[in-house]
Amino acid sequence: DARVTQTPRHKVTEMGQEVTMRCQPILGHNTVFWYRQTMMQGLELLAYFRNRAPLDDSGMPKDRFSAEMPDATLATLKIQPSEPRDSAVYFCASARPTPRVGETQYFGPGTRLLVL
Amino acid sequence: RKEVEQDPGPFNVPEGATVAFNCTYSNSASQSFFWYRQDCRKEPKLLMSVYSSGNEDGRFTAQLNRASQYISLLIRDSKLSDSATYLCVVNIAGYSTLTFGKGTMLLVSP
């Protein structure tokens, strides 16, 4: 049963610290998405990659957030410096290659981030 | 105006009840529609796609009204395990991404 994995599952840090979140997409999936979920805003798309190339990161605060895919099995999302307003659940999702748009996305369990 | 709007609920229903959720979307170029389910403190998971002609999966029925730009989900014979948040999801033509509503919370009680 293939799954998206994310680490860490929980992170508590102090304002100003760097936070790195990791995601391993399902093997064979070529599209990876990063989302942030809060009670107020719901699920927001931060960035996404296809075949490791960033296609859209317009949802991401550029000054402090960065997303990369060093290889096909690893996606990272970094926040530097972190701020209390970054506290949220960060989900990674992956989707398989298909000509059909809106393909099902498979979500990881999320990283719960609390910035004090 | 939000792209995908849902009543946040919660909808409180007894076991065995029938419950329906609606969702409206603002972009007329929306072409694919889905319902995702999210359990408390878990990740969203696809519940079902929504087809133009309407579709059914067991106790769940999804309908699409393109003219009025709304989607519905009907749950019959509610179970305790149906308690979750139901996310309405839309894909806009030409985009590879999905737009999620904030979700409708359902609580099924004994």
C-alpha cells in the first residue's frame, strides 16, 4: 500500500529558527504539491513540482519560504526565519503522470508546525 | 468571492439519517469536481469524483449542476464512521492544480 511520507510529523520551534519539512512522494508519481492548512484559511496550495521542476510557487511567501526537489524521491519545504503565523499543518501530496488534469492527489500525513 | 464555498457546519445528525451538503464554485471554467474526506487530525483523502450525469458509490451520491455552478453530496443511512469534514474540490480547465473548499463538518451521533 504505497503512501506519501512526511517528516517530521510534529515540530515545535521558536520564532526565527529554520524549519525543514521533508516529503517522499509515492514511487512513480511525478507531480508533488505542498499545501498549508489552517482553521482560518483552509487548505492553501503553496507550490508544486512536475518531474522535479517547480511549476508554480505563487502561493508561497517568497521572502521566507523555499521549496525544492533534490531528486524524484524527496521534496523539501523550508521556512527561514519562521514566524508564529507560520503555525499550521503542512501537507505534501503527489499525483501520478497522466494527460488528464485534476488527477487524484494522494496526501501525506502532514507536519504539524508550531512556532512560538 | 471565494472560489469554492461550503457551509462549514457542523451538521449534527443521528445514525441512519440522510444528509446533504452543497458547494458552490465561482469559476465557470471549472471542469473537474471531487469530494474529499478529512478525518480529524488526518490528511484529506479522495471520496469520489463528481460526473456531469451524477454518480453514486454505495450510500454516497454526488451531483453536479453546471448551470448553477454547484455540487452536492448526499449521504444515506449515515454511520458513526461518516463523521468527518467533507471538502469540495474543483479543478479549473488548463490548470493542473485543485482548489479546495474549507469543508463541511459532519457529526453522526448514536
